[in-house]
Amino acid sequence: MPAAVMSSNGVDGSTATSTNTDARGQFTIADLPAGEYSVWPGGFDQPPFPADAVKFVTGQDTSSFMTIAKTGDKAVRLVMPRSGRITGKITFADTGAVVDDFKLDVQPRGDRDGAVAGEHGHFDLRDVRPGTYALHISGRGFLDANRVDIRVDAGQSTDAGTITVDRGRTLRGKVVDTAGRGISGARVMVGHIGGVFGGSGRFDEPDLDQPGAFTDADGGFAIIGGVQNQALGVSPLVVGADHSSYGRSRPVAIPPGAQDPQPITLTLLDCGSIAGKVTQNGKPVANAMIGAGWPEFGFSNTNEDGEFVMSRLPVGPVALRVHNFSETGRSHQLTVEVEAGKQTEVTIEIPVGTIKLSVDVKPKAGADVAGALLFLFRGAVTFENYAQLSARLFPEAQGFARWEGDPSRPARFEGIVPDDYTVCTIPLAWSPNDKKLMKRVSGDRALVRVYCAAAHVSAAPVEQTLTVEVPSMAPLP
């Protein structure tokens, strides 16, 4: 018979109690402090969704949610659902061969905690509450895959069919110390910016969420079939290495493409740390985002007092990149020297800019320009296309503006600090507010031409103007 479980604090067993139903399915829980409780049939180890999750979790049977009851209620009705199951098969897309080892993560999880192992191409998920689910398949030697909208009815078995997964590229290489000697037992991991090292700390334990490997006795490694063919948006795909005794490498970007990358050598460096405070006008800046290096090998956020700590950073000069969310699209950078085994203390004062820079976009003779995207970078930069610009947009951009084609309404950058800058312009054959056509710009970044012009911003006057001339937008496929 089911157990009726009540808790005034979610699924914390220390504040919960339970009882068994009688032959007629009735139950009573006595001696409770007056108040409101969550009630469900089952055990503490398999609680359903909280009652208020019904606003966010769709496609689930009503029995998948807890029931709210108050002390003194006498007509509480709980439904014990008949569970179902999901079966299926995982094969490689190129050969049809079954995948020997893999894991499935069921979303929403409900009363199932964590991923479920599958083997020899088959999986059988039992005790699944009625509802609609998505499956996430992950494992070594292939790229993650998803199957969505799998409906499970009470007491029924649902066949998800054959789910195919794609083999990724294979990355081989070697991990060495600063003397060039191969280091065994180093953890190598592939991921996107911010996803390899996860900010700070160590990653000595294997993690199937990211493809990786441990080095052999000679420092060699091979990540078979787990490397993606392309980057995630504008976030480069990188590989890094870490060893508890020898330190950490700086991440190395992996070029996109269909072919396996060339072998990569990762050099482990001694590590130190940075502790600091971010201020503006002398006041602490809370929730500022701090990144170290690019590709990024450290990450942190400031607390309410503007303080942050970054541990286990490779020695040497590190460019700290500070994003203050109150100044969207702008980063402030400071180079800090990291010393082995030491914690470097820094205070980062974000300058307050007062200059307003208006940019007049002028079509060249005979050009047809209906709008434009403009990006502001500090110093001298140059890009041939939007893909190149995008790779440096997050770490280096000082501002973003749109020109909607009206000569009387120039694009504007505000809050600028006096310095030398570059304004990079993407001329458009349509309005930058046309969301449908702008998707083509994002989808074909390598074909979208960029035109850059130097801009010097003086300390005065407050209002300054720059004119840039651009040709027509190059046609997209």
C-alpha cells in the first residue's frame, strides 16, 4: 500500500513524516504543527514535482505533482499513478551499428534522479510516471542527441524507436610540463568557453557531460568521436588539461571543420590565484562577471561587496575581463600577473565614461544601404567578416549600436571613455529590426562583410561625431 508523505519543507526527510494507508486507502497523519504541507503517495526517495511546478512543467499527469493540504483537512485525495516505461534503441547514424555504452537523462526528471545507463544499443526505463518526456543521450565516442515529445500513459510501455547519434571528430595530443616531458594521469577535457574549467577549482573526476580523457604513461591522449564539428554560436570550442600536481594548461582553441583536428600539445603550468574587488566611483559593483584570458580559463562573479576570487589560474600575465551588467555590451580589461602558489590581490576600478559618440553611416557612391550594425572596439582592430568579429565580440567589445537607415538619426554610443577606438560596421540591405532577415546575418556570419574605421575619442566635448562610409551589403545565398 502507498505511503502518504507530508512535509512543510519540500522533500527534506528531517522535516517530513509518513504513514501507511489502510485497506480502503485511507490515512491519517496526526500531531502536526498547524500549517500547510505538501502531500504525495510514495517514498521520500521518489517525490513528485512540487505543487507550484505545474506552472512550469507541461505535459505531465496531475499525479506527477504534490498536493497541498492544511492541518485539519479531511478530504485530501491522492492518486497513486500506475507507472509506465520507455524502451528504445541507440545506433550510430553512419553505420547503423548499436552503441554499446551510453546514458539517458529524462526531462523533466520528476521522481527519477540522474541519468540511466543503457548498454548494447538498448534501453528500458521503468517506473516512469505518466506524462510527456524528452530524452538526452550522451556517452563516449559520439555527440549528444535528443528525442522529444515521448508520451507515457499509465501502465503502458512506449517504444521510442531507434535514436541515431552522430560520431564526432577525434582529437589526439599530448600533455607535457614546461620541460616538455609527458605527464601521465592528466585530465583532458573539451568544451566551450567557460565550460572546460568551469571557472575555478579542479576537474580531476571524469564527467560525461563533456568529452574528455586521461593521459597515458607518456602523456598522450585520444578523445575518440566526441569532438564537435563546429563551435557553439560564437563560443570557440577549446581543449584544456589539468593535473593535481603539475598544474593547468591554458585552453587551446580547436578549429571547426569536418576533419579530425591536428594533434594538440597542452603544457601544464604552475598555478596561483587572484582575489580582488570591483568598484566604480569607489563603490563596490555587485554581480559583475569576471573572465580570465581568452579563450577563457577562469571565471567568477562579484558578491554584494564587489569581491571575487579566482583559484587555480596558470602563471603568467592574465587579462581580466570585467563585464558590468549595468553597462550592457561593454567590458573593462586589466592585465594581472599570476605567480605560482601565491594569491594576487587586485582592485579593479571601472571607469565612468561621459562621452556620447554619434556615428553617421554614409553609403558610398552608388551603394544601397538600408541599415547597419555597428560595433565599438578599443584600440586598432580589423575584421574581414562577421564571424571573425563575433569571435572577439564578447571579450573586447565596448559597445553596440544600430543604424535604421535614417540619415537624420545617427547610431550612438554612450558612456564612452576617452581613448583610441575602432568602429566596425556591417552594412545591411534591410532594416536591422527585421528579425526574419537578421537571422540570415547570424546564420551566414562568414559571408557577411565588415568594414572598420579608426575613431579617436577626446576628453571633450561631451558630444562627438564620426562619419563612416560603407559599400552595399554583399549578397547572401
